Amino acid sequence: MIPSLSALFEGFSAVEATVAVLAVSVAAALAMEFVVLRVARRYVSTTDSAYDDIVISSLRAPLVVTAALAGVFALTQVPAIRSSVLVDPQLLDALFGRPSLSVIVLVWAHAANGVVNRLVAAVNEEGGRFDFAPVFSNVWTLAVLLGSVGTLLWLWGIEITPLLGAAGVAGIAVGFAAKDTVANFFGGIALYFDDTYKIGDFIVLDDGTAGTVIKVGVRSTTLLTRDEVLVTVPNAALNAAKVTNESAPQRRRRVRVPIGVAYGTDIDAFEALAIEVLQAEPLVLDSPKPRARLRSFGDSALQYELLCWVNGPTRRRRAQHKLNRALYKALAAAEIEIPYPKRDVTVTTASGLDPDGEGERASPPFAVEEPATATRKGDRAR
């Protein structure tokens, strides 16, 4: 199977060949652990990136295991050993050769899956434009699993062509039976490549559902609402829905505070006071600067809109609450009127005959004249 081994151990007895192969394997494993990996760790410790540390730590186990088990596999291929053992050479290969290679394949598959997932997690922590959706890790895990299974079947001499045909038929049946799951899987991949959102973003769906993305899976995405309720949304539905990402491209968001002041108000003094209130609120960002805009002339008020920015979409409601309180107190202290509807009701007394015709009917305590007159406060000024 390996012709070079025959020439290398030619003239060796079975015991000598065994001792030589095992000695080489142990020496290779020790050299890999205490020389190669130690030098590699010393080198990567001088770099600023953490990615090389992840790679070295993840490859340590497969390198050492490969160096050790390669000797076991080589023992099953040495002619002197194969001819001197009491068991059949094919049984020797089945007991030691192929199992050692299988362990090597499994260890490398585990390391390949682990190193990529750790790298994706490290890149995710950096945030920004380098964000990776967790669905990438799931796809990579699936690919490693399929590759490992195929390699193991090939090592053990199992014909995979009939299995591929059966897998194709089964895939069609599963595709029809689990079309929603398949749609969610490919929907998650589409969301990843479109960079629609990432973990930590605050999104709003077209049906009004809003929350922070806390988990992105193969089948669904989990949102945490402001009421601290977990909402699981299928990826296929997210892929087909209108998604508003309020955390992108920047986390800051504008707050709009509508307010009306009475006609005749000194608008310069009001605007200066409103800007002062906005700037005094700790939640409001200094840049962009707060603004006051006169939007329209209402029925009984000048309709203003105060504009400012906060650091994050989840802070808008709290900032609006605090600004409304501060504006109310400031305008009351400055005697700036906030118009509101006011109605005047006229009350009169009615009289008439008693229903039996024996005199005047007793008057009720009061009666409301219809229709009642109503005016809005501020209308009298026009």
C-alpha cells in the first residue's frame, strides 16, 4: 500500500520494525508538542491579532494525534509485521489501520469546525462592517459533517454511489415534506448575504413587531421586545417582509417632539427656551445640534416640532418622556401658553304646566339649553 515503507524496513524483524515505528511516532508527537507548537505560540504571542492564537490553539490536538496515530497506521503497512502476526493482514488493517485513520479524520473535522466557529465569533465581537451572521457557522458545521461522513465511508470501502442516489430521492421527498424548514434555511442564508441585520440590532417588521435581535439560527430569528418578551420569527417570513433596521447604518436616532404654543407668543423666546431644554437633557446628543421647526399654523396654536438625536433607537421613548416633562415645566415657568380646547356650557331653567292640568308643572332643578355654545381658547383672539 505504501511501497516506500517496504524499502525503509527491509531486513528488519517484526519486533525491530515495531519498535522503530513506535519510536518515530512518539518522537514526532513530542516534537510537534514541545518544538513546533511552542515555537508557533511564541511567534503568535508577539502579534496584535487574536486570530492566529485561535488557529494555533485549535490545531494543537489534531497535529499531535496525527503524529501519534500515523505510526499505528504505518505498523499495519510494514511487510515484516504483516507477515509475522497471527491474524489475517486484512483483519489487522480493520482493527488498527482504518480505525487510526478514522480517528485522525474525526479529530481534524472537529478542529476545522471549531477553528472556523471561533474565528467567526471573534470577528462578530468586533462588530461594524465585519459582522458575520451565526448562520454561517451553522452552514460550515453542516459542510464539515457531510465531508467527514463521506471520507469515513471511503476509508472503510463502502460504495457511496447508491447512497448518493438514495440521498437524492430522499432529498426530494424531504424537500416537499419540510419545505418550510428548507425555506427558512435558505432565507437565513439570504439574510446573511444581504446583511439585513446582526445580533444587537433593533428592527421593526412591517406588521409592527419590534425588538432587539438576540439570536440568528438556521430556522428562525429571535427578537427581544421592549416588554421583555421573546418573539421567534421564521427566516422565510423575515426574508419576505419589510424589515426596518433602526440600528443601521448608525445607532443614533432622531427624536421628534411635537408641541403647540398660543398665537401671539414671542416665537424667538420660545425657540430659545425649547433649545435650552433640549440641550440640558443628558440623553440628547450634542451633535447634530437640536433644532426647533415651525411646521404649521393650527386652529388655535402654532404647531412646532422639536428635533434632537439620541444614541440608540431604544432611548427615544424615554428621551421623549423626559423632554415633555421638562418642556411643560419650563413653559409654565416662562408663562408661555400651551393652547387646549375649552368649551362654555350655558345652563337655563325651563317651566310649563303640570301634566294633569291643575297648575304649573314643577320646574326641574336645571335644564341644558341645546345646542350648547362652544368656543376654543384662542378663537377669541381672532
